[in-house]
Amino acid sequence: MTIGVIGAGAWGTALAQVAAQGGDVLLWAHEPEVAEAINDAHANPLYLPGVDLAAGVRATASLADLAGCEALLVVTPAQHMRGILARTPVGTTPLLLCAKGIEAGTMALMSEAAAEVCPEAPVAVLSGPTFASEVAQGLPTAVTLACADEDVAGRLAERIAQPAFRPYRSTDVVGAEIGGAVKNVLAIACGVVEGAGLGRNARAALIARGFAEMTRFGLARGAKAETLAGLSGLGDLVLTCSSEQSRNFSLGLGLGRGAAAQALLADRRTVAEGAFTAPVLVQAARAVGVEMPISEAVAELLSGTSRVADVIGTLLARPLRSEAL
């Protein structure tokens, strides 16, 4: 099975490196110079420096070249996925969505947006605790591969599985997506806690209460609790709330230290998906009647309508309640 990977950022390149261990891979890059570097030097110094790419990874700057691929891994930023898929020759080719977010304007999950653009294509989701650099280095990684069609899930899992890259199958597409989208927002909040010097106790409490928010919202949208407690929910949450390797955590770190969101986002080559997801998540949660105070605080910080001290004070002043709520 020839795999096409749409998006040659760090994560897309890392997935191409994994998939190349099992067959041919064609990696689409938005920037022609990135495609040229991959083909000429077997490296992506712009997005994944220091990693020698497998000879089986070829690159192109033309989406039309993906027409012959038997499956497509979609690793574009969430807010651009719909537009890029509309330009891609997909047809009935299975799509494995690897971006984590909720679409602005429509409040659609990535699988919902993909189904609208490519109605004939089977849609699956790949999510879990994954730092691209570690995956590319071949360090042990486990992920959730969710698809309503178990046969499609099985074929995709067999194609990308490697000794150090283990996909666990699930039919809960919604749960896998919500875990990945919400954890990005919560990782920003944990970075704020670190940047503001609030201590490890506060970070642990925020992870636990953030997971409660994720669970409330996920269940309201039809997710399964066990999915949210698995790799694509709690597992990914723990990873990205604990390390500056997380783009979302490092964004929150800057906010906690007093930097303006606009300046932090303007200085980034890579995308902190949580910055775009936060306001959409708050809107989507209100639409289903779910309280998400931590996510709301992150959205306020990103919009510049509140200061760090203000949102911390508001969260700490919330009424005492049962932990089960």
C-alpha cells in the first residue's frame, strides 16, 4: 500500500518516516523548497532538523501527484484541512486524519469536515501522545486509530504499525478527536501555570479538572468515556501538559510570563492548534450546555480580554462543588 502524507511539517514528516518502514511514501509539502530538500538530502531541516529520512520517503509540492496513493494521512493544520482536501484527488481513498482541532465557524470536528468534502472516502482518525521528534527517532509510541469501519481500521493499522509505533484500534472517532482537540487547549493552561510560577500542585489539579472538562464535553458530543481515558484523551493530555516540547504548552508558558498572545503567535513557524481551538471549543461547549471554565479562561487570555492574574482569581473563586461534577 503506497501511503500519501499531506503536510510536511514535523508531525507529517515523522509519520512519513514511520510509514516508509512498511512501503513507499509520497509526502506533500506546501513549500517547494521543503520537497526539494527531502528528495535531494533525505532531510527536512526546516521542520524536523537532525533526522535522516528513509530512502523510501519521496516528496512533492503538487497535490495532484497523490492520485495514485492507496491511503492518505492528512497532517495539515486543522483550520486549513477542508481547503486542502478540496484540492486533493481523494475519491474513495481512505483518509487518516492526524490534525487535532475543531473547525472555526462550523464547529465541525475534522472527521465531519472531511466527510463533507470527500463523501466517498472512508475516514479514520489517528491521535495520541506523540512528540514528532521522538516518533521520527523510533522511540516507543502508542496511538489510537479510530474508524467506524473496522476493516479499514485494520488495514491502516497493519500498514503503519512498527515495532516502536503501536496503533490501538477503536470505533469511537468522536472520542479520539475530542481528546486531541481539548488537550491542546488544556496544555496552554498548564503552560500558563508553569510560566506564572504557580507550582506543581496547581498543574496537577489543572490536569485533573481539565480532564473532567474534556470528559463532560466528550460525553455530551457522543464520545465514549473509555476513549477519553485512553491514549487519545488522558494519555495525550498528560504528555502535552508536562513538556516544553509541546507547542501549546510553550505558548502558555509565554502567556504565564506576561507576553502578549499576538506577539507569541506571530513568532511561530509551527502551529499551536490550541490557540485556534480554544474560542471554538468554548462556543461548541455552550451549544451543548457544558461548563468548561479552564477552556474559557484560555480563550480569554488568547483574546487579550483578561490578564493571567484575573483568570486565576476567577477560577479559584468558583463555588465549592462535588468533584464528580
